[in-house]
Amino acid sequence: MDQPLWRALFALAFAALAFVYLPTLETLHKRWSELSHSYSHGYLLLVVAAYVIWQERGRIAAPWRPLAWLAVPLLIGASLFWFAGFATQLTLAQQLAIPAIVWCCLVISLGWRAGWWLVLPVGLIYFGVPVWDFLVEPLQHITVVVTQTLLFQFRIPAFVHGFYIEVPSGTFEVAGGCSGLNYLLVGIVIGILHAYLNLRSWPRRIAAVLLVIALAFLSNWIRVFALVLIGYYTEMQSEMIDDHDGFGWFVFAGALVLFFLLSRWLLEGGAAPARPVSGAINWRLAAGRAWIAVALAAALPLWSYSFNARVATAEAGLPSPQGAPWVGATPSWTADYVGFDAQQSWRTRLQGRAAELVALTWMSQEQDRKLIYYRNRLAERRNLVAELEPAVIGEIRVNRAVVRSGAGTRMVWWFYLVGDATATGALESKLKQLPAYLSGDTRAALITLSISCTSRRCEAEQQDEALAQGAGELLDGALVSWRSDPA
């Protein structure tokens, strides 16, 4: 009689877990809702996971043992991994932690035997986490090579350079979406599901997954080659050139039909493995353990959100720099960054020339509003005249660049200020964010010092060691004030 109530409380515990981690789940939703992209199958994975859990509900109803509490350290470790991603604004790290956190909570609630059978459905979610993007470029290269080979065999005149394929009637780009990563990920999930539910032995299951991977590759190569042929013979007039995503999924569907036919002919033998009869779960105890697990998993996120909220109310920006007669001024040039909490600029003299110091400061960072972000760059490509080797000037290491500003150019020395530490690279900046966050200083800033050049590419300024030394002294003086009196 009380079972529906305890089941509802069990489900409510995991709903509360989803609410706590909602900001991270929203980043996954953003990727999963982008149609015709590599991870647009994400919500389908949730349906597949639910189906597998339903199929294995008898095994999941295994008896609970106290050893399930040994999953608590794993849960704390997964939460710490999420926290490290949150503190450094590494969205991927936060996303990777979510399935692990859910699985640990399920183990604590239902036991290790249930957790073993839940590895597959929860693990399938990782095929929707954008950790597989490192495969895009290799898959692009393979697709270009295969397409080039087929065009040669069919005697179609084509010139290939990089990811571009030129035929007499036009040019095709094998972009990231043409790598076939989406078909590969979906194919692997379908292959794993089919093998697990219908095949009896591990060699057959592995063979099924390898078969679907091969067919996923083949379907993408056929798609790209067919589109080039269609463009060549129709002189780029076919509607299919613009609607190639739908055509790709049509070809992939044909590959899946072939997969199931070949799998049934070559791999399936005997009856499919029997599913156990549903057992009984003590939902009262499961609900209580679930709430304990969720409370443990929610502790770090709730503290982090509260800490960020307190930081957001602090006064934004850095104190006025010391060590030189700096005066506030409107800058002649600023880096192409967005999302910062404060922009400050000062001006002084450097060897008789006007030098501008600009600080773009984030008091706290969030998804799509952070220092290291794909949208943020020192300058647009057309305005970036030269990127020079980093150098040590004064007491710090800085990046150097020449940028176009109006009708002239500027020599720029720049670095990241993370808490009290400096960094020149994006990864170095991310790594230093964690200790800065733990110390209670969430500031992160882009610092640029620039002067107007006397030549188009700042040749004289690049070679002037005295000028660089003077710039270093100015930055050293500014850093003393910023480090000793954090905002």
C-alpha cells in the first residue's frame, strides 16, 4: 500500500539531483537540441537507457548489501571532479561527471549487483557527452582520402586541398559535420544495444559492434561521394546539395537495415538470452538511501552556487595600478573579448610614448560568460598582424602580438591574471583557476599593455629590448597593487 509513495519519493530524490545539477544539464540540452549536429541523438540515449533498465528490472531488483556504502567515496570523487570543472569552467569535465554521479547514487540506493546491471544504460549516456570531438579531424581526413580515391576510380576530375574538394562545377567542403561522427556514435549505441539484448556470447557481441562501426564509416563515405557526384553531374543545381543532412540519415538508415540483416545471418545463434522475472525492491529503504546519496552529491554544487552568489555582489574590477603615474583614460584599442564584469583602462608614458593598460575582469565565471571562451580572442584574424613568441619582461612571462588599430598598428604585451597568479596560455589559466577558487579569489582578468607603432608591423618595437624592459617594469608595478589588494 505504501509502495507507490516510496517509489515517488525515490523518483523525487533523483529529480532533486537533476535540479541541483541543472546548470550542467542545460549545457547538455544545448548540445542535444542542435539538430543535425554530432550530439543531436542525446535525448534518444535517455530513451534507450530507460528501455534497458526496464528490460533488466528483475536483475536490478537484487538484494541490497551494506557494501553498497563503499560507493560513497566514489560518489565524493565524482562530485569533486564536477567541482574541479565548475571552478575552472571546464564544461566538459562537469558533463563527464554527471553519469558517474547518477550511477554512484543508484549503487548506494539499490546495491552493487543492481549497479553492475546499470553500468550499460548509464554508460550509454557518455555517447551523448561531447568528449568525442577529438575524432572529428581524423574522420574528416579519412573521408577526404576515401572520396578522392573514389573520384579517381570514376575518372571524375577533382582537386583536393585540405578539407576542400574542387570539381569543375563547384567546391565541396568536408566540414566537421561531414566527418560522420554523428553516424558513428549512433551506430555504436545501436550496435551495443542489439548485441546486449540479442546475442549470447561476447565474441559475437564484439563482432556486431565492429560491424556497425564499419557500416557507419561506409555510409558516410557513400554520402559524401554521392553528393560530390550529384553536384558534378547537375552542376551544383540539385536541391540535395543544400539538404545533405537528410540525405545522410537516409543512407545511414539503409546501412542499419544491412547491419540487422548481416547480424541475423552471421552472428545470431540460438535463442536470445532470457530476461529474469521482475523481483521486488524494498522501496522504503531504497528511497531513504537515495536521499542520503543525493544529499552527499548536492553538497558541493550548493556550496559552489552560494559562494558564486556572494562573489557576484562584490565590487567588480581591479584597484588602480601603482608604480607609475597612471591616469584613467578611454583606450584606443581593446581585445575582442565579451562577458566580462568590468573594463578598466589607464594611460602613462613609456619612453616618451603613450602606453595603455587595459584590464577586462571577471569576478566570477559562468557557462558562456568566462575568460577562456571560444568567442574571446585578442583580435579578429584580419586585425591580427603578427603573433610573436612569448617572452619574459620584468618579472613575468607575457604573450606578444601586433594588432591593427584604426589606421595604424599597436605592439601588445598580454597575459591572464587568475587570482594572484599569471598565465600565458588557456590551459595554464584553467589549471590555476582551481587553487585560486579554493583560496576564495575568483577573479580572472585579461591584462593588455599596448603602444602605438612607428611601422606597419612594429619591426622596431619588436626588437627594442629597452622598450620591453620598460613595459615589464610597468606591469610588475601594476601586479604588486593587484596582488596585495585584491578586489
